[in-house]
Amino acid sequence: MAQAVIDTYSKPGAGGHQRRAREQERLKWVGMYPSAKGGDAFMMRIKVPGGLLTAAQVREVGVAADAYAEGPDDSPVFGNRYADLTTRQDIQLHWIRIADVPRIWQRFWTSG
């Protein structure tokens, strides 16, 4: 499924995943959740098995948040371009464009 996101969905851009029935459900298998606001905005869920990351891995998540997770409005408390840490050993990046997913995943794969 990850390769399908890279080959099929990231190239057409906004709405490419909506051209086929049930594709939004399949994107969840690789941690991509369409935003409630629609369009090309996704939430990327990054699983952290065992809750442990190396410093290099955390740095890459921060780079991805800074480069790709830019929302339409700044939070009065947190600003913009931040990652959510969940209680279930996940990290969530919001406002990810599907076209940026291959670059993000490549950075993550490189850092382990």
C-alpha cells in the first residue's frame, strides 16, 4: 500500500485518492487520514513501536513537521508546524499534502 501512495496517489495531487472507491480507507493502512476539511490535507500517523525513538529519528519527525505540516492558521498557543504526541505511542503530523508523502517517507526510511 505504501508504494501505491507513492506511485498512484501522490502524483495526481489533491483528490487523486478520491477517484477510486474506498481508497480513503486504504490510506489508513499506511497512517494517512484525510482531513475533515477535505482537499489535499491529511493527518499522518507515525507509529512508534515500544515508544522508543533515537535522537536522529526524532529530529527527522521535527524536520518533517517544520517542512510539511503547515496548517492554514497559527495556534495562539503553539504557532504552526508542530507534531502531536499521543497517549498511544504515536506522533501525528497534520496538514500533510499527499504529494509530499514520498519525500517524508524517504527521510523516515533513511533515518530508520
